[in-house]
Amino acid sequence: MVSSLEGKIIPVDGKTIKGSYDRERGLKALHLVTAWACEQRLILGQIKVEDSSNEITAIPALLELLDISGAIVTIDAMGTQSNIVKIIREKKADYVLSSKGNHPILIK
């Protein structure tokens, strides 16, 4: 049981599940976004990325489901979006986000 995430690191990342596609029925591989409590070695939540979407829309949906107050949320460059930061701040958590070419102003 996780009683508090205060000061704990919560990585949020998406992964495609190898071998989950179905060629016969024309189904794409399953892509999930997961929030992980490192210290507890526990998945806090997971959400499917819709076939016509990407992690940018799935991450906010996952964050809305979790009580992350006091935690430190880490997300790769794809998740460095102002709406995602807004949700993290509204939930009273801190964040560490990567930045690459998707935010050229931040990496001068």
C-alpha cells in the first residue's frame, strides 16, 4: 500500500506492447501510458492510447485519475506540453520534463 507520494518520483511513459498487434483482424499494437512509483516498484495507473491518438492526449487522462500531490512527476520530451504541466500543478505536484526540438525556445 502506498500511503503518500510526498517527494516520491513518478515517471510517466508510454510503451508499445510487443506482439500485441493482430494482422488478421487489422488491429494495431497496443500502446499504453503508465505511471510508476519507483520506490514502491508499483504501477499507479495505466491507460490505453487510442489508435487515432498519441501519448499527448493519454497522459492528461492518466494524470486526472491519480492522486499525485507532493510527488515529482517525470515525463519525456513528448509529454512536455503546457496543458500537461497545468494538470500536474493543479494536482499540487512538481515535475521534471525533458526538452528537445519540440520546444526550441527552452533549449537556447
